[in-house]
Amino acid sequence: MAVMEGDLVRQEAAVLARAIAEGEVSAEEVTRAHLDRIEAVDERVHAFLQVTGDAALETARAVDRKRSEGAHLGPLAGVPIAVKDVLTMRGVPTTCGSRVLEGWRPPYDSAVVERLRAADMVILGKTNMDEFAMGSSTEHSAYGPTHNPWDLDRIPGGSGGGSAAALASFEAPLAIGSDTGGSIRQPAAVTGTVGVKPTYGGVSRYGLIALASSLDQAGPCARTVMDTALLHAAIAGHDARDSTSISAPVPDVVAAAQRGDVRGMKIGLVKELGGDGYQAGVSQRFNEAVEILTSLGAEVVEVSCPNFEYALAAYYLILPSEASSNLARFDGMRYGLRVGDDGQHSVEEVMALTREAGFGAEVKRRIMIGTYALSSGYYDAYYGQAQKVRTLITRDFNAAFEKVDVLISPTAPTTAFKIGDKVDDPIAMYLNDIATIPVNLAGNTAMSLPVGLAPEDGLPVGLQIMAPPMADDRLYLVGSALEEALVDRWGHLLIEEAPAL
């Protein structure tokens, strides 16, 4: 069946790619449809900070020419994609959601953007985010909050809420996010989309503007498990420019998504990631998904990871410490904002004035925490102790994976909350990532996928699947099997229930 123009923005990426490859529709038509959608709805959603429409159309036309000439094209050639504004893109403003980088146009592409270009994908623009990826709601962007397409008065998660909202509002079929403590998975959970945090080192961090170098990881976001797998395969792989990049072969995530079979698998339900503090509707939908996995032939057992209890505290010492070091480079001397450069101020005063004007409150808060934790006399008591807890959490994961193939939990303890509800309460905001943070501390891989709507508010609920390092394919085995069973039950993808904008 031919893909009709009016339906283009609601099609899966795999369907669009096939239609473009077979000549049913041109890459330019697909791109124009998405640019039109952005123009129609993004004023209300605010998923994008930059829309690169002319460049996108130029890329699309080049794909169409290559196809007409019989050139070999990749599996996602001509498919549009949105990129989180934490990744550099040559000549395109890259702000990380901060005033301190306002107007900066990088002279180089990040490794992820390079791979998207090599795959002949069409980059639509850069998406909104919490400033320097510090946040769980995309309210900490210097350029205003992003709104959840399910309810425009609610948050789309963070820090990558722009990428998730672009998917949920059908402004893009694919997106790139980054995940330091849940910034791909938590937005996926509250917008009814799919997001994967790859194994640490599985996707190059070259050109990913660092928040916490030992935790940051770019990854794929989409509306289906298969689309996420196709994007994962396109961006993963070794890069010599990233010293943490893994040289081992990338697991065949696409084959795993095609197979989608949990028969004979042992799945661990993490005792410490549930119960008190979780919204009743989140727990209800999660438990229903567990029953489905059991009916599909998996053995589900409870697993205890006792040190997960300390993950949040350890994370909020390690991340701010690394952030205070990484963000020291934003000083107004080389690029971005510069305040006080009037000949009346010293270099030190210009740096201080620039940082005062350029950094938001949450960034300043975390820089101060991190600087304190690393200061003389406190390093061992805070940062050093947090790293010891990190080791214990990694050991908990290792012990659990000796017993089971994957672990599962709810992705987030609640559905999307109202914009403004938690912005002035940092602890309440930080607790949104309580289930996702352990994965980043250990360097494992994890996926969030939608498992229904909470009965209290009709908003999406996400289930998290966690796997050992370089076992990313297990996420797709379990995720695609569960997704297929849920689609059979619902009769459609959950995202189709999102209110039309």
C-alpha cells in the first residue's frame, strides 16, 4: 500500500524508509510534510530550538538523486530526524539550552551527526533541553520550557524533553537524545515513546558537550522499538576520537528487534525500584506488563539490589563534581556569551560576570555542590565515598545478571506532572530519576517503552528494561516482544491515543 502524503508524519521510520527506497514517496515530500508539521504545532510544543529547513530539504533532494541514480542507500536514508542541542552540528547554533553558548556555531560535527549524515538521514534541527542537561522536566532551558503533547500544561520529561516531544507531536519520526541519569528514558516514559541509553562507550561522545563525562551517553529515540533499533545501529560503533569508545562489535540490535522473543528468558524484577513513592497507576500498568511477559514464556523473579538505595545520593555528588570541572571552560574568553568586555573589567571579572549572566539557577546550584565536593578536605568524605557507592551498585548489577538475563522496573515513579509543580523543589525534581540513575552509574544499557496509560490521569507509563554492558540486543528482544503483545491488545501503538494538537 502506498504511503499517502497526509499520513506521512504519523508513519513509522521503517515504513517511511521503505516507501522512499521503493519510490512510493520522495525524501523531499517526507521532509516537507514534517517541516509543515513543525510550523503548525511547535509554537505550542516548543520542541525545537533551531529548525534547519533549507539544509534538510537540500539533504532530502540529494537522497532522491542518489536513489534515482541507483546508488546504495542505508536503511534509514531520507528519513527525518531531530537532534538534541547537546550535540555539535557544524555551522548550526548549539546552545545546550544555555545563554552562555548563545550564538555559538560549532566548526565541526559531533560523531553522532557525522553518522546520521553518512546514513543519508535528514536532520530537521536541534531540540530543546534542560540547560547543559541538568534537569528532569525541560523547564530549566534558558529558552523556555517544552510542553508534553499529551497535555500541554505538563512537562515532557528531561533533560531531553525536546526530542521526546518532537516524537510525540509527530514533528519527527526519529530523534537523538543523551542520557546522564535518565534523560532519554524518563522523557520517553512520560511521552509514550521509546528511548534507549546504550552501553557506556557504545556510541561515541565526540562532539557531545560534556555534563558528566563518566555518565553521559548519546542514544536513539523513536515511537517504536524497531525504529529505535534501526537508529541505534546507525549511530553505534567505535570512534578513536573518544577514549571511552568500545572497540567490540555492536550487538545486532535490529535482528533482536525483528525476533522479539522472551521464551526461556529470566527477567529480574528489582525489589528496590518500586513500591512506596510510585503512583498507583504506574504500578498497575507495570504489573500488567509483567503478567504479559510471563504469558509470553519468560520467567519473572524478584531480585534485590540493596545498594540502589544509595544511588541518588551518590549520583548527585559525582555528577556535580564532574560538571564543575567540565563547565569551567565556559568563561566568555573563547566562544559564546561575553559580559563586561568594556575595558573597565579584569579578565577574572569578565569571567565572573559572564557566568553570572549566562548560567541558570540549576546549573549554578550543581556547580557549587560539585566544587564543594571536590574541595580540599572534603574530597574523600564526599566524592570519594560516592565513587565507592558506585562500585557497590555495579556489583549489585553484576550479581543480578548472574541470575537473570535482564532486569525491569517502572521507568519513572509518576506520570508527567504539571509545569511549575516541582521547579522550585530540587529534591522532588531529582527523585524523578530514582529508577534510571543506577544504570548510568554502572555503565549498563537500558530501554524505556510505553506500557499503557495511568487510569488516574490518562497519561503514559513507561517500563524500563536493563541489560549488562554490550548486551544491548537483549533490550530489543524483550522490548519488541512486549510491544507486539501490547499492540495486539490495544489494536494500535499507544502513541496513537495522544490527543491531536
